[in-house]
Amino acid sequence: MADLNELDREILERKWSVKLDEKWVADGEQLLWLVLPEQGYVGSTVAGRTLVPHSPLSEAVSSNVDTSDWPLPSELVTSGRYLNDEWADDPSIMWWVFADSAERDAIRFGDHLSAVPGEAFLALSSSRLAVIVEQGKLGARQAEQRDETSTGWFGKVRSAAAQVQQAAEGIAALKDAKQPHSCVEVPVSRVAAVNFAPLGRSIPRAPFLRIDFVDGSVLFARHYQAEAHAPKSSGGR
């Protein structure tokens, strides 16, 4: 997803909030906030080891999104030589996860965010926290192999019928491609707290949402509305 100005961000956020209310939110559930996809990287610190850009450490969704060609984070960040939260001063870092092991919730979220670069939404509802993508961004359905032995009149009839079926499936697939799909989600009972976290040494400091999981892991999400969204999070717990 291309970088957007603030007005376009607000329009897209309203559009997707409506879509999630219609297609993703369950009866009795309320969408609290939504973080739009960003052109940037996930960084991680797992058991004291820094990985920038982060690569999935567990099984993540299969994606048909092309590998990004965005400028890489600075050598200061990729080498792990930054001090404290200086990594937040690098504008190419959009997410950062901390955990003592790769099995923690924050790492699972980081794995899926990095698997669908520039296309993943982060959403908190009154029931769950999730990484969401459009269904069409997931790995393409494997095409059925043609029956090379189908010859003659019967083979041609079967081939024509298959083409009609494939066309119908294609129309349905296009319709389904825009549907929201949860790559990973956890119930809000596994989220200990969500807070506004101004990070880095720059002035003004970079706005992040800090999501603390019950298992002790932490997910930071850069978000221009982090300060406004954090107080809404209490509706989920």
C-alpha cells in the first residue's frame, strides 16, 4: 500500500472500519480501532537477539504479495547498536516486537505482519486483537491440472464444461478477494494492556501503540493516531 497523506488515511480508515463492521465483526462485538498497512518493516528482539528486518520464526500465512523493495533500515538499527528505543527514530521501522522466546504472542503477530508487507491491518475489537489482510493477498489457489488424456469429442465437452466452471469460480474469487481475513488473532483476555508510547530521541517523539500481552511479550505499532486510540482499548477488556 502506498504512503498516504493524513486525509487519505482517514478516508481509508473509515472505509475499512465499515467493511470490518459488516464482514468481520461478530454479533455483539465492537471494533475499537484499526491501524492501516504501512510501507515499512518489522523489527524484533527475541531472547536478546535483534532481527531487522524481522523474518517469520513460526509458520505464517502464505502470501502472494511481492517482496518489498523499500529502503532498508539504517545500519545502526540492523546491527543492534542503537540505544534503548532509538530504533523508533528510523522511519522505515513500523513495528517492533519483544519477547523472551519465539513462541510468544507478539512474535506470532510480527511473523504475520512481515509475511504480508505493506498489506496487513492491525485491529482491536471488544473481543480480539488480529492481523487482517484482504483474502486475495493470501497464497493463490493451486490451479487444477489439465487432463492431458482428454481427446476427442468427449474430451472437448469436458474441457468446455471445465472452462465454464473456472470462469464462474473466477468471478466468485474476485468477489471474495476483498473480504477481510484474520491471519492471526488472540482473545482480548491475552492482552494485558494497550498504551500510548512516544518513542525515540527525535522531537517530536514517534507515536506508537504499545501492546503488552499476558505472556510478557510486547508489540509496538507506529500509528499517527496512537495517542487517541490507546484510551479506546479499555473497551476490549
